[in-house]
Amino acid sequence: MHMQQNTSDSTARPGDNSDYQRRLARSIVKSMDVHEAIHVCQENGWEGVLRFVIALQRSAERRS
């Protein structure tokens, strides 16, 4: 029996959770200091979330 995969989002790749990582990064940056957020990501091995936290930090620095 062949199961049809959901292909409604053509940009999503198997195992790609970047949207979740982006949302999590925004959430933890709102909850704590950006430096604390970086530390939390490093402590938990959240490399993908860390990338977004750093990007948010750089974006905020450019706006200042």
C-alpha cells in the first residue's frame, strides 16, 4: 500500500524545523536577556535556535 505524502508546502524539507526554531528563538529572547538566551541555546545544544537568536541580536544592533 502506497501512502501519499502531504506536499502542500513545497518549501518544507523533511526534518526542516526552521520555522519552529525561529519562533522559539523569538520567544526566549522576549523572555530573557539575549546573552542569557545564547547561553541557554549553547547549554542545550540548540544550534539552529542559536543561529536565529544571534540573527535577532544582530538585527536589533543594526536598528539601534
